[in-house]
Amino acid sequence: MSPRRQRRILEKGYENWDPFQPPKEPPLFSEEERRRFRLTAEKFRRFLQQAGPEVLKAGPSSLYVQAAREMAFGLARGEERFQAMFDYCRWLVLECRGEESGREPEGK
């Protein structure tokens, strides 16, 4: 046992020290959360299948796949960071479509 760990035990008191910590319980997810994650996983698989052969060839450890997975499940969890990225991408697509049709982009 490391000296640091021994010091913590002695500070707490050997009689009060419990070497057997209780196991950590898995998080309890509601049925709605489980359904949402299953649906997200299914949609993510479909996305990868439609993404093209170069993405499938790169494998699940590629940076592209990792980023897409992080974004998909971040949106499913409702994380604000991913929602902001999604909103920006959606806005950018609308802006680009407006420029293609010849209208003046907003904000200029």
C-alpha cells in the first residue's frame, strides 16, 4: 500500500476504515431514455451505412465516426453544446441555400 494511502487510513482511524467499498450501482435510465438511445443508435447505424464506403473502410475508430457518434448521442442526451453545433449547421445550410438562389444573405 502506498504511503499516501496509509496516511489516509491512519487519519481516518484504522477502526473506522472499511476496506470493502460497496459496488457502484449502474445508473437507472427511464424507459423513455432507453428508447431514445436505441432509436439514436439505429439512426446512427443508418447514417454510417449511407455515408459511403470510405467512411466504412476507415472503421469505427476513425475520427469522423467518433465525432459523429459523440454528436448523435450528445443530442440524444440533450447536451447544450451539441444542440448549439446542430443549430449552427442547420442555420449555415439555410444561409448557403439563400446565397445559391441569389438572395442577399442576412446580416450583411
